Amino acid sequence: MGLYDLPQIRFLKRFKNPFKNQKRNRTFWLIVGVIFISIIFGFLAGTLSSTIFYFQIRDYLEKLNINLPLIEYFPQTSQEEKIIKVVEEVSPAVVSIVISKDVPIIEEYYETDPFFGFLIPQYRQKGTEKQEIGGGSGFIVSQDGMILTNKHVVLEEGADYTVFTNDGRKFSAKVLVRDPFQDLAVIKIEQDKIESFPTVKLGDSDSLKSGQTVIAIGNALGEFRNTVSIGVISGLGRRITAAGGDFVETLEDVIQTDAAINKGNSGGPLLNLKGEVIGINTAMVIGAQSIGFAVPINKAKKAIEQVREIGKIVYPFLGIRYILINEKVQAEYNLSTDHGAFIIKGESRESAIWPGSAAEKAGLKEKDIVLEFNGEKITVDNSLAKIITKYNPRDNVKLKVLRGEKEFEVEVVLGEKSE
């Protein structure tokens, strides 16, 4: 007998003579059958008794005019299925934006140095050619082809803007308006014939919560159209200063997300699991691990309506240059308060008060501190820029101002600021 016969022998020995002790087996299966039947009848009895108890309680409460809430069953949908559904629904309304411009063609040639005889390289312009100089993303907000994107995507003057839809079609587009304060812009598809485009649904960015799942769609790296990335909201109410080329802008109250946002994603939608746009992807932190930012969609809703109604974006304008007071600013300027907007000249010595502005007409001066705007306390987290966007040009508001050691109130009629 070989070594490899041992497992087989043991196996057969274990099941040797299966018909032995048949009486004992019958007793065993009888016990198993009794237990099984007991379990079935116990389950049915429990279900029946609980149902009878429920209806008895319901009848009793109805006599007391107390109604039980209607209980409905909602089938569970996996997060993966929700994401796939959102991408399928929204992608047709997400577009890629390509920026092209006539750039000079530089020709290199050589001339002989008259003294030493060396060949010296020279350069001259030999005409121009159309070249792609950038790209970004956007999404359609009206059936006639109005698109919301970032201002920095369409900032190039004299450039041609081309929109590519998800199904591969190509359209020329023109810039309707660039937002003077937010990193937002509205462009429109130019059509030879009237066509209806798919649109996105706009959500409510004021109801967002940290940890909420979000989806970003965009033209990643200006090459991979409608790239999808998934993440969560990792922060709310952020204040950042973003830069790109010669463009630098401070953005208030933006959404922070860890959904991958790459170059070219700018202007694309940030979505919730309902398929609603809750932000416009705008910036990323280079060198960090998935830290990106989006402008809340509620900041854009008013802009979209203004473009539809009056063809431009307007903001209420006070007309002061200021810095928000925190502990550092308070100590540096020896101020008597730890909050407010400290009116001060700019770094290039620009005037602290705009000539002819609402602030000048109200008598505000450099080194005044605006403590409250229409009853709202101005702080680092509740900045003047954030508060003033709740109002409209020509609104009458009250300011609480600290001048030296004296507090006073002043009424101001807000001015207007547009592109």
C-alpha cells in the first residue's frame, strides 16, 4: 500500500457500512422533523399574533383620533448604481471648451557679424497661424445653448472658443459675460439652425454637508473629455487665492472636495447623487493629495438669471478697499476690535475709498472699521464680500462703523458693479 492510498482509505472508513443501526437513524430523523415543524409553526404563530396585535393597536388609536404613519418600502439602490445613473443623465449636458488663437510664427535666421565674422542667430515674425492654447469644461444651463463655466477658462481676449458636446459635435461659442467678482462666466453656442440642447439640473449648495458624496465631470487635462471622478465634500466655506498665468483671484465661501480635479476640469460640474449640480469645479492644490475647490452653484444662479434678463452680471458695490480683522491684523495695526472690515489703501497705494462710490457719498474714511452690515457682524468667517452678495444695487443698508474710539451708524445706498 502506497503513501497516496492513505487519504482514500480514511475516507472510505469514515463512511463504512451506512446501513448499520437503522433504528437509531430513524429516531434521529424523527427528532429533526419535529424540530423543523415546530420552527415553522412558531414563525407562523408569531407573524399572526404580531399582525393581530398591530391591528388591535391601530383600531384603538383610531378611536382616539390618532393615526399611525403610512409605512412604505423603498428598495435600496447601491451607490455605484446611483453614480452610473447620474453620469448617464448629466454627461450629455457637459461640454469641452477649446481655446484657439492666432499666434505669430517666428522664423530663425543667421547674419554674419561684421567685425568678427561669426554667425549670429536672428528672429523675425513670418505671419500667424491658428493654434490651440488652452481648454476647459462647462455645462449647458438652457436649451438654447447657454453654458456656465469658469471666468479663467474664457479670459483670453481675441480668442476663438469652440464647444465639443458629449456626442462629438462641434460648435463655435461666444462669451456673453464674465463675472466681475466670482470665477464664473457665461458663453453661448452659436447656431446656424435652432436646436434644443440637453441641460443640467441645479441643486442647492446651501444644504451641503461635509462627507457628502460628490461626482466631478470634465475635460481632464484638456484631452480626456467627460472624465468622471468620485469623492466627498471635505470642507465648506473655504477662502482661497487661486492663480493661473497672469490671473489671480480670491474666492470666498468655496466648496473643498477630494474628487480628483485636474487641469481642464475647470468649469465642469460638481454633482450630488441626485444628479444636481451643486458646484462649478474651479481650482486644485498642486502637490497636494486630491484637494480641489468648486464655486457653490447658488452663487451662479443669480448670475444666470441676470444674463437672461438684462444681458450682464451686476453686483451691489460699496466702494472700499479693506482687510478682514483677525488676531494678527489686530496686533499689527493696534486695533481695538477683533472683528470687522478695516478700510486701508492697497499695496500699490490705491485709494482706500473709490471716488464717487456709495462709501464716499456716505462719508466713510480710510482707517474706519465697518463692524456690521445691516445688522450682520463682519468676521473672517462671515466676510463683507459674503454678506453684500445677498443684496442688490440701490438697496438702502445701515453700516455700524468704528472711527477711532467712536461707534456710529450710517445709511448707504449701494452702487452697482459689473464687468
